[in-house]
Amino acid sequence: MNQGILFNDDVNANDNKLVFTAMVNGMMVKCVLAVPLMNSETAIKHFQDHQFDYEMQAELLIEDEMYELDGSILLTLL
């Protein structure tokens, strides 16, 4: 695991999106996951069940500098 990337203990779900954040060399990066047809409670439960996998996916995207125009990264639903 990259020591320059730290994942915060925050996760929010609304508008069919799930968002958590990472600190990358002192910069906050939003990690966004589209969760269509999931209510907030279901989306957060899904994230908690697969948190390590999503953090690994986010880490790879950050390392490859796959940022969106707003500085966020978009994850793929598992």
C-alpha cells in the first residue's frame, strides 16, 4: 500500500453516488462511485462489505493519475 495515500473514515451516499475521500500528499481527493438503483443505506453497506477492494481500486487510479477535471477519481462498481 502506498504510504502517500491515506483513506479517511468518511463515506457518504446520495444522488446515486457514493463518495469517500483520500489524502494524497496533503491534498484531499474525492473518490466517487456510481451506485444506481441503491438507496443510501444499501450503498453504504455495499461499500463497507467491499471497502478494501474500493480503496485498492482508488489507490491504483491515483497512482496512475486518472483524475477527472474536478480532481476526483471515478471508481467502477464491484
